Amino acid sequence: MSLPSVKHQTPNIGSFEIPSDRDKSDVIFEQWGSIKEGILEELKNDNINILSSVNCMNKSLLSKNRMLQSENCHGCKLVKQFMEEFYVDDTKEIKIQTGENRNSVIKIFSYNNIDTSLYHNNRTTKSSNPFLNYVVVSCIMEKLLKSKNYPSFIPYLWSYACNETFNILINIKHMKTLKEITMNPSLAKSSPLARSTVHNVLNEKIMRDIFIQLVLLCYFFSRYRYSHGEPSINYINFSPHKANFTFQGIKVNSQITLNISPSTKSSIDYKDTRYCLNKSNKTYLDLPVESKDIGLDNLYYCGEYENHRIEYYKIGNQSVKFKELMFNGHYIFESFDCVMFLSSLMTDTSFYDTFKDSKFLSIWKNLWKREEYDSLMKNLTTSKSSFTNVFNVVKNYHIRQDALKYCVGCIMSL
């Protein structure tokens, strides 16, 4: 005799059952995983099938009116399976109490844009809704990571529309910030006498792990021409579990796993199609840089010019055009995301105070023209870490065009 089950009806998605011998949170998380797979199968359609309702009295779980607590749309009803109260508080965070995902925290982000349309043109598919673009790119990134067994985490869980609100659920358990991990004594730097811990400064092993994992993850996604859109430390986060893997012949063994969360402006190639945001219809025929230059590495000898020349680009007065193209899905320079993420890290003293005395500093220095480096660092180390602030610094200097491949090569030779 089979055990009784609870059946959940979700229009546009179908129904699923929660057997009494299964934890309901585990079943729901599995269903959300299936829905993400379904989104990937719908990418050739004219819209993405997101669960939606226009008659919810709970207003995306924000209503505190007890008289209306049972008047839920299917999306809100499903999320309530995790909740003790009938509404979410101001943090919009829900802690999972049971099952395999126990202690995970779901955070709900809500936006007033429920457009789920996709626009296809040649080998490009665009969305006018930045939040739908985030969902699509998140699903693609997670699929690519899993298909290659690359241990990095994408926080997106599920999304649904309630009335005129687009709700995105993410798992923030794996989104520890750099500031949070520096407060862990095992990851922080010890004092010279080794009798105390210097909080807010990373130890050298963790600093090294962050540098290597960041470069490798950027290299992994570069194979799919991934452009983050707003690369900065604000999108770098850490899972509180060990990373133990090999990629490109480089072994990683760390107490933490580095993740890069996509932005609403991210773009990526998947199955011969470019997926991106439909931000602008402007087109440019020329490359959006103010200037290009050529230098020589430290191994140059007479007669070996071609093997040792280094190409640089400076965004400069073309910064508006550069961002317009990037936000609209163009993949301009392979090195850009990695350089921007690293530049943003340099603005954080918990990272830079350890980094500046390490052997990795020489790798970083070689990403820039020697005569510009001191000026760059003076401005970076006094800058805030956001994309806008760091971009406004970096755009004024020549960036090594092969920076990403150079960093990978240096790490391989360590």
C-alpha cells in the first residue's frame, strides 16, 4: 500500500506530489531544479513559461492581514511551505528548517516587471526584462557548471509572478561575502607573534585560493564568451564548504569555494546562440577603445619580437560606448571581466593587505603598462569597490589584452 501524498497544482508548470515519507522542502527544491531545466528547453520559444497569477490577495507574501492569509496565488502558497508566519518580514528571508537544504536561507527579490518575452534574431536571443535575463543566464551557467563537474554555485532557485510583481528566489547560504569570511579565525591572518588573529585581513593561503579560483572560474566561462556586465567584488561570494578539484591541470584544495553570481546585464553563449539583455538598439562599427598600444615582456631578446609583444587597450573616452555594447550582449575583450574582478578586489584592504606582499603581485603588475602602474594603484586603493567606481578608474589605463590567459599560464607555472 502506497503512502498518502500531498498534491500541489501549479498552472503553467503542472502538478507534483509530496509523498509523506519525503521531506517537503527536498521535493520542492527538486521540482525547482526541474523547472530550471524546463526553462532551458523553452529558450527557442517566444516567451518563458513563468508561474503567474493576477488574483493574489497576499501581495507576494507582504500582506499582514490575517483575514487574507489563505487567499494565496499558487506561487505564494508554494513558498509558504517553508514559512512559519503567513508573511515575510522586511528582510524577505526564509530559513529552511528541514531536509537536505536545512539551514539554507531563501531570499526573495521582487521587481515590477513581469514581461517574459524573448526576441530572436539570427543567433541572438534577447530579453527586454533585466530580471528575466538574470533567470535565463543563471539557468545556463548552472547547466554548464554541472555538465563539466565544475564546483561553483549559482544562487538562483525559482521565480514566479504575483499580480504585477516578478519574484526571484535565491539561496544565500552560498553567498558569504569577503567581509564575512575574514571574520572566520581560520581564514584570517595571524599576528606576527601568532598569539592572536588579525580580523578583517585574509591569511595568505585564503588570499591565494581566492586569486586562483577567481581566475579559473573566469577562464571556465570565457569558453562560452560570458560577459558579466557589472564585474565587481559585489558579485563574488563564497560557499562555506571545501573546494577540491583540478581544472586546466591546476589543483585547487581550499577551505572555501568561490562563486560568481550573474547580474541582470550578463550575457553568454549556449548551443550556438547568444543570450543577453535587449538594452539598446545602437550599433557601432569600430572597437570601443580610445587607444591600443604594444609593449614587450621581460623575456624579450633581439629577433623574438612576435613571441614577446604584449597588446594593450585603453577604454578611455569610449567608456559610454563600451558599456552600451557590453550591456547589449557584445563580447568585447576576453580579459575584461577578470581584470575588473581583480581590480575590485584590490580596493578591499582585507585582500590587498595580504596580496601586496605575495608572489602574486608580480602577476598583477604585468597586466598593466609599467609606467602607469603606480598611478593605477593609487587610484584603485582609494576607490570604492562597486563596478561604476572601479570602471571609472580602470578605463583610464592600458589593460593587457591577453590578461586572462596570462594569469592562467602563470598559475600553471607556480
